[in-house]
Amino acid sequence: MNTGTLKFAANLSMLYGHLSLLERPAAAAAAGFEAAEIWWPFDSPAPDDRDVDALAGALSDAGLQLVAMNFLEGDMRAGDRGLLSVPGRADRFRDSIDTAVAFADRTGCRVLNALYGNRQPDADDGAQDELALENLVLAARAANQVGASVVLETISRQEAPNYPLSNADATVAMADRVNEASGLSNTGFLCDLYHHGRNGEDIPALLQRHEKRIVHFQIADTPGRGRPGSGVLDYPDYFARIDASGYDGWIGLEYEPTRNQAVDFDWLPSLTART
């Protein structure tokens, strides 16, 4: 699979979730990665300094550049898809902003992913959207202080039927609302091709339509959320289009591993050449 000049980063939360947090950077580096992304890595919105220092040290010791990180998103494995629009829980998102921005500044990470949150049956949709906008403006202004971007992503309807940013156009529209409200331009689109593909969206069309708004990519195949080539998505075509667009950011490998790196990464010539 020809990937052109594209750059790939290991998602430490999925590819290496079977390891302890502090073991993951070294494992990714040993597999040949130079960069990584991660979901919220701490146990609380405001972790102890020693926990922050330990993760920063593990990344540095491994020689791994952190290129993207989630704000606090709740318990992903239990079905949470963000807290920033959820009444009664959004304060936890706000409490994570300072930690996320400080960690981004410390590590050189310039992409902070803000998962929007599921619709709540006992809350008004409009009120949730206003709460989301308020919190995203706070996040964007804080991120701007360290030269970082905030990104919003689509989650497929099949995986999260109550998540309102369910397609590319809705996600980009919300990012535009944040930029307008904040007076900044540092909120953009995280294009996760797995979710758009699982939705049945026209990926070549959305890549063209939103080319200028994409700040970061994530990938997995469908069905199964495995490595590219394990499912039905046309990754050779997608990679060629992304490469031709001049995109110079990172592409996060956010897929379920097989626990056999020879299989997990054999599609990626640029990585296997380094190992």
C-alpha cells in the first residue's frame, strides 16, 4: 500500500491499551514510530504533578513526539463520547482544560481533540449545544495561548447514535460556530475516516469539500475497526488524495490491534522500513 509522503502516529490508547500507560511510549518507539496520539491519559481532570511528569518523561525517554491528545472525554469503553455538552458533567471537561493545554505546551503537542458528548434524554438539545459552545470557546482560547488547535470529530451513527456531530458537514459547522464565537480560527476538523466510512459518507467528496478545515486525520478500516486493508474502505485511494492535497500533518492509527505487530503494521512501508 503506497502511502506517499504521509506521516503516521501510533494511537497509544488503542494500539497499546493492553500495556500500562508508562510502557506504551517505549513500545511504540520499538515498533518504529516517531510520533503518537493519546486519549485522555489521566485518572482525573487535574492529576497529580507526579503523574503528569511520569508520562512526559516516558514520552521523552522513548523519543516519541506527542502530536494529538484528547481533552477529558469520560469513559470511552463504557460509551461516553465526551462530556463538554453534558449537563452535570461538563465541569469535568472544563477542569481538564488547563491540564491538557499545559501538557500540550510541555510536549509540543499542537492538536487537542474535544469530543462533543452524547445527547441526554432529560436535557434540551439547544441547551446542550449552548453549553458545548461555551466550553469549546474556553478550550479554544486556552489552546490558542500555546499555539494549539482544538479539533472536533464525527462519530458514526452506528457506534454512537446519540452523538450529534454525526457527519462531516455537522462537525465542520460546529467548528465554524466556535471560531465565530471565540474570535479565533484555531478550531478545526479531525477527519476520522473510519467513522465517515462506517457512516457510508462519500469520503472523496468530503475530503475535497473540507480539505482546508482538516487539522488531523485518524484511520481504521470497517467492519471491525482493524488496520487499513482489513476491511472495505479504499485506503490506497484515500491516501493518494490526502497526499496530493499537500496535507503535512499526522495521521493517527486509531485501530484495534491483533497483538501481532508483523500483521498490524505490514501495510505501512514507511514504518516497516525503519524496524
